[in-house]
Amino acid sequence: MVQGGALREGDTILELKDVHMYFGKVAALSGVSLDVKKGEIHSIIGPNGAGKTVMMNCINGLYRPQKGDVVYKGRRINDLKPYQRAELGLSRTFQKVELFGGMSVLDNIRLGRHIHLHSGIGCGSIYIGKTKKEELECRKFLEEEIIDLLEIEDIRDKTVHMLPYGLQKRVELGRALALQPELLLLDEPLAGLNLEEVEDMARFILDINEEKRWRVTCILVEHDMGVVMDISNRVFVLNFGNPIMDGPPSEVQKNPEVVKAYLGEEDSYSTRR
Amino acid sequence: MQQTGIEITKDLTIPKLFVAQCKKYGKNKVAMREKEFGIWIPFTWQDYYDNVKYLCLGMVSLGLKKGDKVAMIGDNRPEGLWAEMAAMCAGGIGVWLFQDCMMDEVKYIIDHSDTTFFVGETQEEADKALAIKDACPRLKWILWDDPKGMRNYKEDFLISIKELQEKGKELDKKDPGLFEKMVSDGHGDETCLLFYTSGTTSLPKGALLSHWNMLTMGHNLMSVDPCYDTDDFVSYLPFAWIGEQMMSISCGLQIGYTLNFPEEPGTARENIREIGPHVMFAPPRLYEGMTRQVQVKYIDSTWIKKKVYEFATWVGYRVANLKFEGKSVPAGMTILNWIAYLLMQKKLKDHLGMSHLRHCYTGGAAMGPDHFRFFHALGVNLKQIYGQTEIAGISIVHRDGGVKFDTVGTPIPETEVKITDAGEIITKSPSVFLGYYKNDEATVKTLVDNWLYSGDRGFIDEDGHLVVFDRSKDVMTLRDGRPFSPQYLETRLKFSPYIQEAWVIGDKRDYITAVMCIDYAVVGKWADEKKLNYTSYQELSQKVEVYDLVQKQIEEANRDLPEVAKIHKFVNLYKAFDADDEELTRTSKLRRAFVENRYKDILAALYLDADMVHMDTTITYEDGREQRIKTDLAIRKVKV
């Protein structure tokens, strides 16, 4: 289903090479390098203002770093616009829900599928031929792969702004998945959710990462350390634009510098579990 | 029986009937539909047959023998019914569990029933089975049908239904005719289902039901209210409830109507609307929910819609009352009713999925007369049913045109009803069960000379209708010595959309009191409009304004009652009663003895001169987590 390209599990899918990003004289990122392997969940943690979202924005093209390279599947993508990066299989969700509130859940998710629809304005306006075929395939994909996966059957026709926040987050994930991404950027998908919603969302992230039909590589920015340490393959720690370390969760938890900069006492980050 | 042409004999079993019906309808008729991925997917009788056959042979190849128990859990879906039918075809006995059963209930039932096969739906049920497997030594195999989340499970006793059906196909090649032989070996007197009843007082008891019990019950019900094979039925209530078994198996299989399974429990109401079933049977809480939904929408609507609704219900109630009194409806009223139908009833019935309804039953618990009137005013032919799991579902039903909202109707054919000297309702019919599994003591108490002792108190009125007063042990004695049914007052209270649950107390006490549970969604909405701030059920329930609101509802219910039967004091509980906290049975009946013990502090305070009671307790979430709650509850006096 998801095209694997020439990459195999464990190959580098995304690389940041010595990325610098300044806003005026403020250095948001100073010399950040990151190596994300295909098939992994790579988390980015750090205190508020550390530059995590800036990193995300540099990867998906909302920001362009002043120095350094963003390399996706061996290709330098610094100069590509966000939509061009999306066409390459790079998708994301936002820290604050960025959905179209007045539209239905299904329509919002359908939007994410836009790049897979190629029929022209002619047959599109009267719904025949290629349009009809593509639309039917699109709906089939959305129903069988996304709505079923995210368990949102009962709200598919509801207007988004009527839904509780937890469900809106789920819809946003659905929209990101509709693109059939190879690399998914998740910006605080668990923020503002209650315990049950957190458990559901963590399960969905694992599903899209592990299920054979998806196998999506994820970059996860998240403050919920319980979940991060549980589901990540690697954790990258950032502190005010400076990379502190990058390694498996067990090593990150042991690193005294990380504990000092971010984790604090153990009790404070294991409250959820 | 005319409409099915099937004669129920002692030799007939459910599997024999199943095979006959599959042969009769084959590929030409849809046996069931399931909504999946937004589309209704049909299964013909041939599909039904193939799936059951190979599943049955698959289970046999794993060692299922005659008399073995097969437990099923999960949402209503074709696979669940296939598993049940497959177990019966091999001479096995089906045991259904409620979908939301807590771990220790699952363990108790699986262990007590000696279950060998456990059929779950998803990872959730598989996890439940894995957690109890060591404690239930007879449990050998765990089956599942939805692969979601199952990728990391490698245990060799876990097997998917699809994989099992493949094994069944292999066995069929090796031993053709085995399935047919097993089916023809069955006899009507053999046990087909082991049904765990929701005990209001004690641990669940397992009622043994035979093929003969199930089939005669369906036969006798449908000889009163005929169904047709062109009918549709939506199966969305738990199969662990006898009412759903009687509609899907006892009636459904005999008549061959189409069963429809909703996409998810959350979409059931929408799916019912899409199907527009011809027959519906649900416990009162479902109808109460619908009434509440209509009342809330009414409160929300514009003034012109309100006026139309008021006009239509005014006409509807008039017509319904005339019918209840057995009088004819005058021509002018008929015309008005016709206008009311066009303006409102048609639309509303469509929204509730009741447009095509021919037979609509409520049973399983008491339903208030106000709800009854409400549906008849809408033009819905709602009828009361009375029965028990121990009589394979039902024994008494209202007849068309003979609905009296304070009775439950008259016996179905081949059923006798008597009232003992102590006032207990006893029944005798071919559907009376075989006894309780591994519980002779209870069997001896319940079955005397083939009469089923119900434990309900009641009487037979001048028209021969049975009136069920209440559970014998729940009947209260008022201050003046008269008997009184708390359930009657509770159902009256629950007609208010703001009240979700009520618990009326006052046996041999000086006055009557009540513990009230507000409906969080409805009262929450009401509070939003009044600009009242709240963050939780607990906080909302204790607002002075909410107390005023509840008091108004109580005063309404108190009206027309003798002074001794009026509620004098009440308290708003900080949570709604919940089956997970064992306060309700899985079919939503109040477990009085349990709540009396659990809330003994509240109970005591209601009969003291206190205006506050302090609570310190723990509540359990569905996943087993617990939370401690400390709070003060106000006690309010009602003017009587």
C-alpha cells in the first residue's frame, strides 16, 4: 500500500545536517543534526522553547534554515515548498488543531488525499470517468484504512467544530494519514488529551508504525515522557536550540545532562503510567 | 404454525432448523447484513451456512465434543452468531458474556461454566481471555476475528476464525458428511445455551435452555404477532441478554427475517434509522433514552417547531387515551391526528427508526406509564412483554388493540400463569428451562412441579391481564402498612429528561426518600444555558440550582400520590449508578441490597435530622483503575 521506494528498514530516510535557524539574533536551532531511520519512531524532546516545533517546520518546509541541509531519501529538499515535500510522502499534524471547523470529518480527511487525485476540471464537474473512479477508490481507502483504524465511524458525518478536542486530534491524524505518508511528523499529538484518549492515540501511533499495510516512519514531538519512553526507538534531546543527545530511550533516561535539562526527578515524568 | 410452515417437534433442534432454512433460501435471500466501512455488506443463507459449517468443523478438529461449552464475547456481529451456531451444530453449548464484563465476572463465568473455547472479537477480548486462562484450567482455545492489534500475539492456543475455518475445510475433505451427521444427531431436549442471569442479589446463575425451550418460545410468540421473512430486524443489544437471543435465534431462524448488525455500538441508532426495522425489542432504558432525546430536542428547537410539536402531541395523547380506554376515535379527532402525523409524527418516527415498525416490545424491567403514553401518542404500537431467562425469554405479551399501560398483557399460547397465595407469579410452558448449572439448590427453589417461580409479585386484573407489582423482595411496606412498589415511583421519576436513575427508599420507615442520579448530558446542557460553571458530574450534581431542578421533578412525580407514598427528602448522588461498580446489573436493574450497603451513610442521614452527608468512597473505571472520592452531599427536604 505505502510505497517503500528504494529504501529498506533501517536505511536513513531523513537527515538534518548541521541545521541553523535564526529569528533575528535569536538562535532557534544551532547546529542540529538528526538521522532518522526508516521504520522507526524517533522522538524529539526538550523543554518549552527548545526549538522542537522549529525543527518540525524546517523538515516540512514551513521554515527554511539559514544554514545546513535537510535531506530526504538522499535528496536535498531545502528549496522545496511544503506541498512539494508532501508529494514526496512527508506529512504532519500540528500542535494546535488546524482543521476546517465548519466541514465534516470525512471532508477534512478527504482533503489530505488531494495529491492523489489527478482528474481534470472537465470530468470533475460532472463526476464521470476518471473522477468517479478516483473518488470511489479514495472513499474506499479512507473507509477501510483510516476510519476503521482510528475508530471514528460514529463521527464521520459530524461537523468538526462540534467534536471534543480529543476527537479533533484524531481527525487531524486521519488527514495526515490520508496522504499515505512515508514519514509522518507528529507535533504533540497527546497534548490536552485525557488518559483514555492518550492510550488510544499511543495505540494508533504504534499501529501505523508497526502494521504491515502502513509501516510509517514517525518523528514525534511530545511532552508525555511515559509514552515517549514506551513507544520510541530513539529519542533526540534538544535544549534551547542545542542538541544534547540522541539515543535509545534507556540511554536517554540515564544521561545526567538530560535529566538535569529536562526530565527532572523521575516521579515527575512517570505520573501518567 | 401457518406463517413458517415449521412444526416444532421434540426431535427438532436449532441446527436442524438452521440447515433446513439455509437449504430453503440458499443464495437467493439475505440472511444478515453488517455495516462495515460505511457500507451494508450482505450475507446470504448460503454464506451463513458455509461460515457456520467450516467454523464448526474447525472447532471439532481442535477437539470440541458434544456438551462442551463455547463462550462468546464481543459486539453484535455475524461472526459472533456464526460461532454460537457452530457450537450448537457440534452439539456444544453456547455461553454469551456481556461485552463490558469486568475481568472477575468473565473469570467467574468461564470457570463456572467449564468453557473450553473462548470466542472473542478483537485484541481487547483476547487480552481478557489471556489474563484468566491460567485461572480457568478447562479453557483450551481462544478465538478472535478482528486482526487489529493482534500482530504481536504468538501464543499457539490463539487462533483466528479465518484460520480455523481453513482447518474446518481440511476436515471436511477428510471426512465429508461429518457436519450433517453431527447436526442430525441432535435432539430437542438437549441443552443448547447456558445463560448467566444478571443476579440482582447474588452471583450470576447459569440457566440451562434446550432447543425445545427456545423454539417453542419463538413459535408461540409469533403465533400472537406474526412476522414475515421479508422483515428486517436490527441486532444491536447484547447477545448475552435473552431478549436478543429470542429475536435473533428463536424467532429469526424460524421465520427467516434479515438480521442487521450495526457498524459500531456508537452508530447503532443511525443504523437503525437506515434499516427501518419491522420488529424491535429493547429494554425500557432504550425507550427512555429516545424519550429523553426527543424532549431535549424539543427544548432546543425554535418556537414554531415547539408549537407544532405541542399541537401534535396534544392530538396524539388524546387519541392514545381514547384507544387505551377502548373507545372509538371521533372523525374530527381522526382528521386532526392525520394532520399531526403529517406535520410531526412521520418525521419523528423516521428519526427514531420507527417508520416501519409493526411490533415494538419493551421488557426486561419496568417501564413507566408516561413513557408508554408517549410512544402511543406518537403512533408507535409499543407493547409490554414479560418473561425471564428461565422461560427462554417471554411468556406474557400485550395483544394489538389490547394495550393497557399498567399491565404486561396476557399469556402466549401453551403458557399458564397463576398467582400463588403469597402473591408470587408462577408460569408453566414448554419453554420453562431445564435448571441451573451446578446449582441444584436454586433449581429446587425455582422449579416446583414444572412451575417456574418468578420471585415477582403481581396479580391478574379483571381483563385477565397480568400486573407485575415488583420483585417480591423489593416490595416495601408503607407507614400505614400498605404494600408499595419503589419501582413504580422510580419509573415515574425517570420520565423527566433530567433524571437518569433514581433509587426510592422507605421500607417500614416513617417516610419515603430518594437518591437521585442526574443525567449528565441533559443537566449539563441546561446548566450551560443558565451560565452555571461546573467541571464534573460531582460538582454539577451538588449545585443549588440543580437541586431546585431535581426537586421540581420530584414534586411533579409526587403529585396524585397519597401522602404516605410521597418522597419527603432526597439527595443528589455524586455519580450515576453503574454496572461496573456493581450498582446495576448488566441489564441496568438496580441492585438494591448492594446499594443499600454501599451507601448506608446516605441512607442513615436521610432518616436523621441532617442536611449534609459526608462521603468517602472508591469508584472503579472500566479498565479496573480505582479512584477515591471524598465529598459532601446536601440533603434536601421536599414540600409535601
